Amino acid sequence: MLPTIASGHDIDVTGVARVLMYEQENNTYQLSIVDQQVPPIFNIERILPERCTSLDPSRFSYRFQCQPKLNVEDSITFPWSFEGVVVIAQWGDGSDVSGFFPGDGSFVEVPLAQLKAGAASISSLAITYLELGAEHILFGIDHLLFVLGLLLLLQGFWKLIKTITAFTIAHSITLAFAVLGIFPVPNAPIEVLIALSIVFLAREVIMGQRGHLTLVHSKPWIVAFIFGLFHGFGFAGALGELGLSDADIPLALLFFNLGVEAGQVAFIALLLAANHLFMKFSKDLMPSIQRGLAYGLGGIAMFWFLERVPALVIV
């Protein structure tokens, strides 16, 4: 009944400010603050990367220029004590990206990597995503346990090469499909299938130790390829939000994959070195150690399976 009195702003209700950022020609940008209660920024250069300089503001927004343009290594730090800031960025390629960034009580930092800024350079993109890929495989316990299961299953150097190559090709295919949006898959069923893949692999290792050999033991690259497809979708979870423009995604995907492979090779080399030491000093214990590892793999993976199944039915 009293619309002029009832009007309000987001910051009054939630303590969250709203900011609009537009990329314009010649590496210039426009920054507009939606909420009237937000304190003005008297020196915009102090919240921007050092290479950015302020331009004459318009009536309702700030303007600045960066040489070179903003990239994923940059951030904008607002001197506000709000709960957070919602930033909506419109980039020069026409893409619109938004994100919420929580404050720490004094400042609100907005990493542009989370708003799909462009890559600073090919070299920086390569280093960033090589590291990200290596970290993802080395800290992705379920992927490492699957690789361990493959090594327990294998006998012979060439079988190892063929199997790991098949696993690499498979997860590279589905990782690309998922990240590029060609064939997106929900995360919950993939996590369940990854757990089941380790359970299956552990069972095959144990059956092989008992002398019951199957096609999996003679041609392990088949199972490695099939389950590698599932693991590729799992890797895609780390790249669900690349933080890059569409033009940078192919290169980021390539370097991420190379990082995954580097981490995988390092893990395999470590396992082979450990196996060599055990064979040299405790050869008689190796069958028991391998059997224990197989049962451990199966037990852990079954726990993950039971833990992840409810996510399939929880909306």
C-alpha cells in the first residue's frame, strides 16, 4: 500500500552488496555498485591490480583501464565490512558470469579466476592447470586406489603400458566431453560407479591370487578403458568451474590432463620403487602384502559405495 516506503535494497536484508562489472573496448572496464547504502570508493586504484589506472567516472559507475587486460591471476578487493559481495561480470565475448564472494569483516576479495576472466598468458595457464591436474590426482584417493588396483592386477611391463595408456585415453575422452558440455553427467552416479570400479578391481585381484583367471587378467586394458571413462567424469568435477573464458578452456583442459598424467606417473613410479624394495628384502612376504592390499582396497571402496549411494536418491 505504501510502495515508496516499502522499497529496499539487498544490503539492508542480507548484508550482501551487488556489483556489476562490464568489459569494454581497449581493455577498459566499468564498475557499477547497485546498492545506494554502499560506501563510495574514493580511490578506485587501491582496490585494483597495480597495472590498472582509473579513468573519469560516469554518473553512476567507476571506470578503469588495465594494460594488459584483467586475467585469472588478478583480484579486486573491496574495502567493505559486509557479509559478502555478489559480482556480475559481462565480458567482451558476451558471456555473463556471476559469483558470491564472502567478506572477512574488513575486506571482500573477488578473485577474477572465479568469474571466468581470460588467461594471463599461455605459460601462466599451463603452469596453473598442470599444478591443478597433478594435485587433483595426487590428492584424489579414489583415483589413486584404482591405479594401485591395476598395478596389483598386472604382470609384465607391456601389460602395464597398455593398461595405463587405455586408462589415460578413456578418462581424457570423458573429461573433455564433460568440461566442454558435450556430454555432462551428474556427479552422484559417477562417484558411485568409481567406488564400484575399485570394488570390482579388488575382487579380480583376489580371484587372480587364488588362481581363477578371467578376461580381465589376460586383457586388463579393457577394464581400464571402461572404468577410465567413469574416472574421467570424476576428474571433470575439479574443472566444473574452470574460471576461464570459453576460448581458454581447450588449453586449460589439455594442461590439466597433462598434470593428471604427471601425477599418475609419479605415483606409479613410487609404487614400482616400493615393490622393488620389498621384492629385494622381503620377497616371501609379497603375496601376503598384495593380498592385504587387495582386501583393503575392496573394504575402503565398499565403504565409499555405501556412503555415496544415498546421494542417488536425495534431491
